[in-house]
Amino acid sequence: MTFTEFNILIIGVAVMAVGMIVAIVRLLFGPTSPDRIVALDTVNTLVVGMMIGLGAYHEEVIFIDIAIVYAVLSFVTTLVIAKYMEGSKEEVN
């Protein structure tokens, strides 16, 4: 990789970090539970993207492997939370 490709990777990771800060603010101050869950899923997606970007920057494959496992666990967690919220919504009605 050349010097400019490294710069592009770092800029991309920095942009994702800014997006993560915005999503964390939404996670902490979201008005409803679904808003907070979407913010949490957004944070998880940005973490996966940052791990892949940093793995490409450091030229380490282990970051990619960990990102794949983290993405699968994040997806399953989102499904479990959605199922839990669906069940609690039915009990209220």
C-alpha cells in the first residue's frame, strides 16, 4: 500500500468514529427503546467497519476474523432483543 492508501484508511476510520459518537449520544438519550436498539446496532456495525479498516491498515488478518465473529454475535443479539421487545409489547396489549 502506498502512503495515500493508508491516509484514506485512517480517514475512513476517523469518520466512522465520529458516526459512532453520534450513535452513542442517540443510544444514551434516545426517546424510545427502539431508537436505542437501532443506535446500538449502528454502533456495532461501525465497530465492525472500524475493525476491518484497522485490519487493512495494520495488514493483520486477525482483525478481519474477529470482525466477522463480532458481526455474527451482534446480529444474533439484535434478533434476541427484537424478539424480547416483541414479546413485551404483546403482554402490554
